[in-house]
Amino acid sequence: MIRLLPMALRSRSENLTPPNPPLIKGGWGDFGWGFFIFFILPFAFLIVSSPVLAAAITGKVEIAGSYSIKPRKNLEEGIKAERSLIVSKDGGIKDAVVFIKGINLSRDVLKREETSSLIQKEVAIDQKRKAFIPHVLPILVGTTVTFKNSDPFVHRIISNSETKKIRMEFAYEGATMNVTFDKSGVVDVWCDDHKRMQGWILVMETPFFAATDGKGDFIISNVPPGRYTIEVWHEVLGVQTQEIEVKEGKDNRVDFRLPGKEF
């Protein structure tokens, strides 16, 4: 009995003694990993997942100097010419297309899995009152355009463009046809029955483009930072380019002045 008492006391003393704390000697140890998980890892996640702030490019396309449209003997040709150059009271040019060169779907700037989300959905060109609406349509390569006929008579639509050759007949009001544009370039379309009807489709490699409104204004959104060449295209007044540097999260303004001409 007496011999068992010291053993019992020793055993109780060992149970009451706390375990030795872990030593950190050049390694992470329990404390190091805990510090990493609770303090370092959340901030590292924020740094890696922080998105690049895109910017917008806004501007105006104007006509510089004088311009005139020569009188046409044929009424159809006269109307066609007038639709080719529409200028607002303050000189803004309608239906010019502004786009960024150097960013396209074949570059690493755009991931392949993101391409499908950039292709526009439900893009249409209507034929109404012997006119294409819209008159100029910029689209991304791979886009399917629905051609509609809202006139109560026949339209025969043609294009001999190398980008896309088209032969379509709309025999009745409400008829529709779909065309997929899988090659970049400019497509000139017209109606074989109504000479006043002419339209343009610009099939773009870049997703960063915009057509000017009735005042000549445009906006290109969600542009990533970088140095770019920005170009404006017009069916009559030609093209013009400018260099621009887009900084992260900072909007930019670019204005174009296309020289007037007689045509």
C-alpha cells in the first residue's frame, strides 16, 4: 500500500503537466501554417483574383470642310447617294464605324472560351421602305445575321464581296433568312430590284467597335489597358487612324475629322 502511493502521485503529476509547446526551428510548424492560412492566404487570393479595370473610349466623328452630293438624273441613284453621307447640323457623321486594331480573336488577349460570349445574339437587318435598316452594321466574325423583309413586295438581295457572296430572294412580307459571316472584311449588299437600296456589313476580328449615331457620337466599352491603333471607316469618306493609350480604369476620348468631298 505504501509502495503504491508514490506511483499514484507520480502518475497524477504527469497528467497535470501540460504538453511541451511546439518549437519553431527554421520550419513552419503548427504556428507558421496557422499564420499563413488566417493572415497571408486571404490577401494572396485578393491579389490573384483582382480584375483588371477596363475603360471606355468615347468620341465623335465629324466632317471637316465642305462637301456636296452631285445631282443624279436617276431618282433611285440620288436617294442612294444621299443615304451614303448623313451629316448632322453640327457636322457629326452618321454610320461611321470606329474600331480598335490589334486586338482580335486569334490573339492570346482573348481566351478561346470567352469567344462565344462576345458574338452578338439576335442581330438583324430589316428591309423597310426600300432601305436597309441599319444602313451600316458592324459585327464580330462568326455572327449570324437575320435578314428580314418588312415591305409588301419582293426584294432580291445580292453581294459579290469576297468576304461573303449572297443571293437571297424575299418573295413576301415577313420573310426571313439567316446568314453566318465567318470571314472578316467589308460586305456591300444591295437589292437587284431597287437601286436605292445599299447597305454595308463590316465583319470584324476585334470585338471592340461601334457605329456612330445621328450626331456622330460613339462609345466602345470594356477596353483593356494597352497601346492601340483606333480606326474609323466610312463608305464615302474613307478611313483615318489615331494612336491611343488606354490606362486601367481611365476613360479616353478620341475625335475624328474626316475631310469633306464631292461625290
